[in-house]
Amino acid sequence: MGNVISKKRLCRNVVWMEIKAERVAAKAKPGQFVIVRVDEKGERVPLTIFQRNLDRGTVELIFQEVGKTTLKLGRLNVGDSILDIVGPLGKPVQERHYGSVAVIGGGVGAAEAYPVAQALKKAGNHVTAILGARSADLLILEEEFKVLADEVYLTTDDGSKGLKGTVVDALKDLITQRGKIDLVYAVGPAVMMKAVSEATKPHGIRTLVSLNPIMVDGTGMCGSCRVSVGGETKLTCVDGPEFDGHEVDFEQLMARQRMYLEAEKKALQRFLEESP
């Protein structure tokens, strides 16, 4: 059980929350995640650890309210309790020196990209951050990335801030201008990570992606998070969440992500109808 220590809204459907979880905070590393269950009837939801605070014994989570469970989580207030917070899970990011790296965060994926950028910067890399959203009001962590990264590029679909276009458009421009990029790391919607991987493959640029399939237990027992990487079945919770983007079967991943869309919509509708 963990108590909500502090909370703020980053934009209209993205929430930052600090949760008391001393044992998780003590062992968490960049790139790892936790699985949260709000109450006894709640589903288990994987969320990347944004930051940890050893002195306070807390972890910080940033999540988007898209379904019943994340909406319930977002409605909690300071002092409220979360039934379960299990972790840290997954393999951490390798803090190694590549040279010039581009870290890409699409939408709320910026929250997952930030600790990755931190780890790569700590390892002595030149870090270029590319952040994208549908519009300026949905961009998050812009100021934090400007402090951390050597360069920051912003994109919005509607052109309300930065480059009008997508993170892939900005990446292609960067490849043309820079020539040599040693690593691209992308976090966000599967369709975006697929496009990033397709853009880097002709240039032979190593590309890592952090996958977000359906997940239940987070320990490799249920198999719901399985993905195909290089023709082999991998479990995202224990083998990932980081994989070679050029080897991931994104079509299979996206098909599996759509399996429960209708059920999720119905659950959300019932929750909204029953909520005060």
C-alpha cells in the first residue's frame, strides 16, 4: 500500500503523482516500471517510474487518464491510499556511452523518455530530445528537458508550438543535418515507434524502443505482454521493456493492443455513469 504524497495536473488529461513506496524507491533504476492496483476490484496497470526520491522514500509517476483505472487513479487526492504498488519491474536502461543520442518522447511518452535521457546524459552522451504532441497544451516536461538535454526540439501536429508535424519529421531533419547519430531511443504510441524505427533503419542507426503492450502480473507468468522480436517471442515485463526497434513486429503489437478496446470503452462508460 502506498499513500499519495503530492499531486499535480500537467495538462488536461496527464497527472503527476508522488507515492510513498520506500522499498520500490530504494531499488528503482531508470527505465523500470511498477504495477499499480488502485483498489481490490481494480485492474493491474503498468506505469513507468518517472523519478525516485530516496530521502522521502517515494516514487513519481506520470500517467494519462485514458481508461477506467487511470481515471480512478487520477481522482485520488493527497493522503489517499493505493492498494498495491509492485516493483521495480523490467530491465533498467543501460547507462553506457554511445556518443550522439536522440531521445524521442511522443505525448505522455515524454515521461518515460526523461529518465532514459537522464541515464544517457549521465553516461556522457550528447543528448538531443525530441518531444511531440497533438497541440502545445498537451506538451509536457518541456522545461525539464531543456535543463537536462543538450538540445530540445518540439513538434505539434497543429503547429501551435515548435515544428508543425511529428517527432518523426523532426528526426528525419536531424538525421539530414547531423549525419551521424549513434543511437535513437523512442517512447510513445506503437505507431510512432514503428515510424521512428522505419526512419532510422535505412541509415543503420541503432534504435531502441520501450514497448507498452497489455500487461497483467509483470513477472512473466501470464504471457499477456508477449511480443515478437526478431522472430522470437519475448515477454515485455521481464525481457524488456526495451527492445531493438528494427526487430519488433509492430503490426502484431498493435493488433494485440486493440484486442480489448471495446471492453475497455464499456468499462469506462459504466464507471462514468456510476460515478458522482
